[in-house]
Amino acid sequence: MMIENGWSVLATYASGFEADLAMAQLESAGIPALRDSNDTVGIFGPGFAGATARGVTVRVPADALEDARSAVCLVNGIS
């Protein structure tokens, strides 16, 4: 687990869409989050929300990490 300035990495997602979905779930749970796009764009350009070469990292406050893990759920219960 990486902690930087009080923020922990929740996950690094393959696409901007997946990161946006996690961010929405965190917002719904009242958990603040930061999205780091790792200075990349989708493989088909900046308007594409699909896969990126380096992924999209979502960070949450370190003291909210366990709650964030519980709040974020992707397809079929996979987080």
C-alpha cells in the first residue's frame, strides 16, 4: 500500500471508465477520492475512455481505505 501526503492508492484501473465508475461509487458513499490519470490518454486519443498504457490510479484518504474498498464494487462483485 502506498501512502502519499495522507492519501492511499485504492486501485489502478485499466481504463478511465473503470476509474470513473469507482469514483462515482466512492462519491455515493461520501468518501473523497482523487483520480490520477498518470499523464496518459486512451489508446485511441484523449476522447477515448478505454484502456490506457499505464492505467488510471484512484487514491483515497489513508484513514478511509478500508471503507473505500468496501464501497467500490465492479461487475459481479469484483473490486
